[in-house]
Amino acid sequence: MNHFHYRDGKLHIDETAVETVARAVPTPFYLYSQGEIVDRFRAFDGAAKRRLKSHLTCFAVKSNFNPAIVGLLAKQGAGADIVSGGELLLALKSGIPADKIVYSGVGKTAEELKLAVETGIKRINVESAEEAVLLNEIAVSSGKKADIALRVNPDVDARTHDKIATGRAENKFGVDWTRARELYRDFSAAAGLNPVGIDVHVGSQLLEIEPFAETFERAAQIARLLRADGVAISSIDVGGGLGVAYKPADAALSPDAYMETASRILGGEDCEIIFEPGRFLVADAGVLVSRVVRVKQARDRRFLVLDAGMNDLVRPAMYDAWHNVLPVRQGGEDRIYDVVGPVCESGDVFGKARVLPEMKAGDLVAIETAGAYGAAMASNYNFRPLCAEVLANGGDYAVIRERQSMDDMLKNTRPAP
């Protein structure tokens, strides 16, 4: 079901007109479809259930850490893929059981590792020999043994944007796959470590199956080598990366196609397969709703100036990412606009040469595919408040994060002595 659609020329989310929400909630704001999130999770997790003997779907909390979103997925049976101590506490508070939490990240501090050990999470994905030494010391001093996986860099080209490729030899994540056997021997001898898994992640926003297949093959190869060395590998964490269609011409992989490849390559390894989808579950479920401040006519172009800026949605400025821009109300003669925000940066551009109906100050637009890495990457740049977030379900909606007030933005500041 398409949860965002036009009815009588007005953009709706399920049964609710977007402009109805905009009358009650100040723009800009993020608007999410609960139904789309649930549908996406069930499609992904259901495909895994049909293809694999044992699996766990862990939501990548970094993609959207609103507790209402995380809690919604917890109720569907999701675990959590976390990358900080804050995300660990957030996942627990949102209803994710500790035994469904896997912890990745190249820069875990001693305090964060201690929290993970004391909480008893499912798995710590170790990213270096140095991290393993520290974790072993912490586990031994706590009288515990930490279940770990080594994040192995598969040296595979993800064929994605350079800034979200994570599985090449030059990337900071994980260790070279050729060192895996040596390190697992060390881990097996450590008093505080229990090496039970392998972790790989090739990158984000993948639209082709080949990089996944290469990565799965590498993981299977390593699993077989480690078992030959006597290491009891019981799980393979293949990360996330399943992309979505940001551009009209994009063709996203289906969960079934992805799982068919995972099953064909990894299904015979007698392991629990752990997945870490984020973008796939929530990107299409969210839009950023913004109001036109003014239309500015320049010499050779027309600017549509919005009240949302790169502080609200940084992906276009950071990654040159494409997001479709829709009118909340259809009608009128088409015009070509450069859609921009109010932030004092030339890069504060949501899209150039976009075709929209003739717009005027006060009109509303919706920036699509903004449910992942939107609010999660927002900032107070130009001292602008973090915007509200709204979750819609059928004909109802609720504000799940209030817009920041000036007092909110100033409350942790102090005068100089």
C-alpha cells in the first residue's frame, strides 16, 4: 500500500491530509507513516523467515533514533544495531531486549564497552585488535565473558556513494579479512572474550545484488576457515545496506531478491544470520514538510525558498543526495525552481531545476524519502531549532518530538566566569 498519496489534489498520509497536520504543527516538521514502517519490516523479516533457518533483524538505530519509531519496531520483534552508548540506552528504553542488541562502531570507549558488558547485550562487534584487548580487560574485571564477533573488512566495492562505502580496504571499519584467523586465535585464548560470530558490512544504499553476493561469499569463506581452526562460529552478521529508490529512475532490490542471495550463499553455514537494515525500513516512511517563505526571481533562475534548511535535512548538502520534492496541493501551471533553504551556506539546496506547479509564499511542499538520516542528522546550525516529528497511523497522528523552543536551545549554556 502507498501510504503517501494524493486525494482530490491534496497530499495525504493514509487518511490524513498533510495540510491538516501543518495547521496544527509548525513547519518544518518530519511526518512518518506508521503503516509504511510496519509494512517494510514485515516484508524484510518475512522474507528472511521464508528463506533462512535462523535469523535476527536488528534495526539500525542511527538511521532514525526517535524512541517512538524504535519502540514501534520493537513491538514487531526487531532487535537493534547500535553504534554508541547512547543508542544502547535508547534501545533498551524503547523496548528492545538486551539479547537482541548488537553493538558496532570503530570508536567504542571504555565506558561504552563497560556498559555493554554489564548490560549483557547479544553481541559486541569488535573492530580492531586494540578494542579486543580493552574489552577483554573490562570483561575480566567485571567477572564476565563477552560474546563477540570480529568485524571483517571484506574489501568489496559497494558501488555506492564514497562517503557511505564501508567495506573497502581503505575504509576505517573492521580489520583486513586476511587477519581474521590470527585474531580469532587470540580471542579464543582471552579469558574475557567468547568469539561466536563474524561481522561484515559492505556499505549503504546499495541498488545492485553483486556487492552483497561478494560480501556474503567472503563471510562464508571466513566462517569455514575459522571452523577448521576449531572456532565455534554460530552467527554471521551481514550488516545492512539495502537501498531505496530516491530518484524516479532508481530500481531498489526487493527483500525477496536480497534474501534469496543470502540463503543461497549463507543458508548452508548452519548459523544465525543477523541483518541490520535501517534506511530500507524507514526512509520511504517519512517526508519533511516545509512551507514556502518566498519565491525569489534571479537573472536566469527562480528560487523556491523554504523554511526547512540543511540543518533539518543535510543529505543533499553532504552527499549530493537526490530527494523528490512534491507539492502538498496539486494544480497550477508548471514552473522550474531551484529549491533552497534559509541557511547561510551556498550548499543549502534541496534540488535544482525541479518542476513544480506555480508556488507562492505560504504553500507547502513535502520532501520525500526523508525518514532515514533526516532528523537523526539534524543540527542547530544557524541557531535554528530542531523541528518536530509526527507519526501518523490511519486517520490519526501524534507529535512524537516537539519542536525545540529557544529556551530548549539555551538551557545548557552558561555565562562566562
